Amino acid sequence: MDRMFRVCGFWTGIFAVFFYLGDLLEPSLISFGSTAFFVFLGYLKLSERMYVYAFAAYLTVFFAGFTYYTTFVMVPGSG
């Protein structure tokens, strides 16, 4: 299970670099934060249950933040 968190860290790192290259600073910073979180958890050697709890907590915070951003902050159609 710890390897999967390192894989998630790798992919969020790739997304962070792509966001940065596309001049999308906010998503790149969020992705870099997610990368640090996943890589940090990947090296903690926790039990599988704790990894599932940590991932559930991450998803809860991410989706709450994403929903807030898309509802109240993002301006539709602005390019």
C-alpha cells in the first residue's frame, strides 16, 4: 500500500509540472502539496487501515475544497 502512495505522489508531481508549464499557478501549488503529502505518507510504513483512513481524509478535504472553489471562486467562461 505504501508503494501506491508513492505512485500517487509521482502522478500528482507530473500534473504539478504540467500545471506550472501551462501558467496555472494555483493548481500547480495544490498538486505540489498533494505530491509532498503522498510521498510523505508513502515512507511512513503505516498499516493498510491507516493508509485507507489517510486517503479518505485526503479525499474529503480535496472534494470539499474543490467544491468550494468551483462554486464560489471560479468565474465561468473566463479565459
